Amino acid sequence: MASEQVLPPLPQQFKLVQHHMRTAQEHEKRDPVVAYFCRLYAMQTGMKIDSKTPECRKFLVKLMDQLEIMKKQLGDNESITQDVVGNAHIENYAYKMFLYADTEDRAGRFHKNMIKSFYTASLLYDVLTVFGELTEENIQHRKYAKWKAAYIHNCLKNGETPNSGPLGMETEFENEDDVSLPQSSDSNNPVADCHHLTSPTFRLQLLITLRQTSLPFKFLLVLTLQPILQLKCPATQCCPVPRQYSQDLRAYQ
């Protein structure tokens, strides 16, 4: 077992991946594939942070040995041998945890397990980067899950009742560099009235809805959004909405 390969204490420089390493340990028997890729993410991230100081180098070498042992043990598992399968495995697992926590949240059931599920989902979306860049959907899921875990934890710690759903998150998103908000509210411009649809909060709600609903309802949603997607912006010849939603909608049609 990989757990037989004892690792040195995690160097302070690698504090950024301590929770990913803990998640790997928790999934050692429950889901070895998750454990393997959590450790792989920690190793790749650690290499970028510091691979030269003795304590960091020693830790990384031991971690590499542990990964090699796991890879041999899981050699007949396609999630380890094929990146596409491994990517799907981690993405599905992350989304399953996200969906469980989100369902509990919207039902007003706030507890430690749902907080941990939100946070673990955000960590697994980090882990997905070992396969390449995250999709826009996964970026939003990671951001939302991380924020929600911290928000609910702080509310319960302070004896407050959390709000369900993304209420209160929009302000935080508006400060992100990748979010573009309209500078004008010209009522004569049809595009100006649809800019709120480019907000990450609306986008996240749409994607969750599409995943949870049956095919006929997905089709109706797509039909409803088609007129919006066809709007053109005179300034750019392309409304922001098509750029942000077209790929997502094609995936669900």
C-alpha cells in the first residue's frame, strides 16, 4: 500500500497543498484514484514552489516514490493509465461532492459534512489542473465551492444562520479580473439589458440546472436562450453572452 511509504513532515513551503495531501490520505481506501491524483497534484505544485532546499527535495523524492508504488498497484486501472479516463473520474467525483453540498445548502441543512464536501470539491477542481486548464464551468464551481465552504463555516462559528444559494457572492465575483460588467445602462440597447446574464452567479445556476434536469427541459432551456445568444453588440459585433455560453449550451443540447 502507498501508506506504507512514510513521508517526511510536510515542509512549511508546501502549506498550499496540505489539504490536498490530507484528502489523498482520506481516500486511500475509499477511492485510490482520487488519492493518486491528489498526490500527483501536490508533487507538481511542490516542484513549482521549491525543489531545491534539502527538506523540500527530500519530501518530493519520497512523494515520487509513493506515486510510483501507487501507479504499479493501480496499473490495470484505466483512470491511471489514460488521462481522459482519469480526468473524467476526478471531475465526476468533484461534481458529485459539489452537488451533494449544494443540495444540502439549498435545503437549508447546514452541517460539517456539507462544508467539507464543498471544500473537498474545490480541492479536487484544483487537482483537475494536472490534466490541463480547467473549463470555465469548473472554474466557477471551484470558486463557488471554496467561497461557500468558508462562508457557511464562518456563519456557524459565529452562531449565525447562513443564506442558501449564491446570495451575497456577486459582489465578490465583481472584483475578479475575469468578470466584465457593463459600463452603461442604455435602455435603447438590447444588449445592455442582457449583460446580467454574463455574471458567473447566473452562469453557475444555469449549468447546475442543465445538469440536474431531464433532456426535454434542457431542450426548452436551450430554445429559451437562443434569442439571447443571437443578440449582436454594435461595438464588438459579438455580444459577450455567446462567447461565454455557446460551448456550455452545445455540451447540453
